[in-house]
Amino acid sequence: MKLYSTNHQSSDVDLAEAVFRGLPPDNGLYMPTEFRPLPPTFWENVQNLSLQEIAFEIANALIGEDVPTEDLRQLINNAIDFTAPIVEVEANIYCLELFHGPSMAFKDFGARFMAALMSYFLQKSQKQIHILVATSGDTGGAVAQGFYKTPNIDVTILYPSGKVSDIQEKQLTTLGENVRALEVNGTFDDCQKLVKLAFLDKELTDKFDLASANSINIARLIPQAFYYVNAYAQLKKSGVDLPVVMSVPSGNFGNLSAGIIAWKLGLPVHKFIAATNVNKVVPAYLESGVYEPISPSLSTISNAMDVGNPSNFPRMKALLDNDLDTMRRLVVGYFYDDEATKVAMKDVFDRTGYVMCPHTAVAYLGLKAYTNTLSEPVSGVFFSTAHYAKFLDVVEEVVGKQDIPTRLSDLLSLEKQATPMSTEFSDFKAWLMANL
């Protein structure tokens, strides 16, 4: 696989270099130079394949030139060892549950695949690498779990102080070993900016082998395409024969970009819905054609989507030929405030008994808003990107007392270990120079 930079000022690279470099020197994002659609026979029989078999076919189509067949199959079976079922919540409205992995968030797909891929490449080189990752919530826990005790890899996670849930914070601050956490006195965008600046700092990159585990890394993006195709396969297996619409709760827009990758591989999607909270940069762009970042990002109960300048948006544009009309034909955007989110959580629970986290509720609202504009029926899939218990305070305030999975409740008794950090890059750089 060859990859180019979305800024077109850096040379093309192979997969291993893109994975370990994270960002190109020109501050763009790595993207595959081509996408070859999967053959018609794959789509005709996709309903008979398991999630792992679907994942292998997609990965093989994208990176089969870089990882031998049997190694790739084993890598996927080790990394994606959990399920992602669809649940019918209402007639023709399904929830894709992406929280059945170790950290109970959709980020497990990307983090575990990336850890396995990096470990595969590192077995040959025996280098020591240092991963820097910013999180608005679930990325940190998934990366911490995915890379915990992985040989030759150290991980530093930056998260915004007071802007992640208690369980999310404990997931990324209690493991120790090769995983460290920095509690940044700012927003997620501040955390993300510090990480980006580190990758562009020559003194740091000359001294350390730095890598990123954010969705800016192409290895995080590829495996997220797996569950889009798997959701379609499950619908097809259940006999559903309606156009498919998928609503994605969106913050940094890596998730939706992965959906567009699946579409480019042949996934028959009628429409993607970019559902956001009041950090509505992309829905506003789709409406006006003007891209206006929000700084600082606005705090909401759907905190993992509190992103005012989505770093993956250039990928989304590149996938659609940087053409606004093309994007509008495939993607529609909606945004919701906290009150609307809570109303949806309560309404769905009261009518169906289904418990949604705030992010899931935003996706549900976007799906309902779009389907209400249609004259013909569709199969609507809204994504649940995290287990509701990770946002227990909000969930119980809205729908009452709920059970907590043991693997999450046990975290609350563990002691947090995090180093305070300012938003000044000079402070972050000094800490890196002293501690890596």
C-alpha cells in the first residue's frame, strides 16, 4: 500500500512508515493512493461471513501487499476477538453496538488492530517507539488497553482535565507499566494540538521514535471500516431489503471517514448522517459550504464529540474528491444540544427499554431527523460508540438507576495516576525530553 499526504507536500510512503510516523512532515494526513472495490461475489455472499472474515477481506484488499495472508489473518483474529451486533430498537431502526470490546467503546477496533500491526512490524526492527495520543474520552481507554504491556512500545495519553467521565479517566490513568497519562488544563483541541506540534518538532523527532494512536493514524482508521460492512451483512442476513442509512455520532470525524472508505470499497449505503452535538463544524459546513472551526470547543454531555476543529475532516474531503457537492450527495449533517439529547434518551428508554449513552442518542436523533424527510422506507442504523455505563451520571439522571458491568465498576476503586500539564508546548516538550 502506498500512501500520500493530504497536503501533497511530502513524498508517498509505505504502510509501515505511515503507521509509525503518524503525521507526514507537511502536517497533512496519510491516505491510500487508491481504493480497489471488493468484487461483486463478496457483496453477494457477505451475509454468510463472520465479522473476522469480513475484516480479513477488507484488510487484505487494503494492506495485503504489506502483510502476508496468514499473518494478516492471525493479526485480525487476535485483535478483533469480540462482536458488534445490531439490535432492532424500533421498526426498521437498528442500533449497531460497538461497545463489546475490552474498553467497552468503538475505539477498541482501531486501538487493538493498530497495536497488533505495530507489534508485527516491530518484531522485525526491534525499535523502541513512543506513542503520543490525545483523547476526548474513549480513545485513551482503548489505547491504554490495546497497548498495555506491548513490548517495545511506551504510551503517553493526554486528556482534558475535568472533561472526561470518571470511568473514562480511570480507564486511562490506572494501568501503569508502559502507559502514562497527562492531565491537560484545557480542552481536547489543546491536547490534540500538543500532540501534533510534537510530531512537527525536529528536536523531538530526531531524539525519539514517536508514533500516534489517534485517528490521525491510518492504522486506526482502516479497522473501523470493518463494522460498517458487518452491519450491512447482519441486515442482509436478517432478510432486510431496504436502502441502508447509517448515522454516526461524530467528533473528530475518523469514524465517518472510515465509513466512506467502506463505501469506496463497495458498501451500498444510501446516506451517511454526520450527527454532532453543538460543536457543529461539519453540519454547518454541509449547509453553508464554509468551514469555521470552533475555538475553544464547547463542553457537552456527549463529551467525546467535543471537538471544535476535527482533525480527520481533510481525510473526509479527500475521500470525496474535495468536492462539496459530492459530499452533500452522500452525507447529511444534524446537530443537537444537551436538552434534545436527554429528551431522546428518556423517550427511547420509556418506549422501548433501550438505554443509550448521550453520544448514541445524538446518532439516534440524526437518524430520525433524516428518515422523517423521506417518502420511502429505509433501514436505519445508528451507532452506539460506548456503553452507557461510561456516562453513568448523565444516564441515571435521565432514565434512572442502571446496572454497571463489573469490568467498569471495579475501576472506580483504583487510584488515578496522572501528571498535570499546561497547554504550553514548551512545557509538554520539556516533559517529553525528561521522561521518554
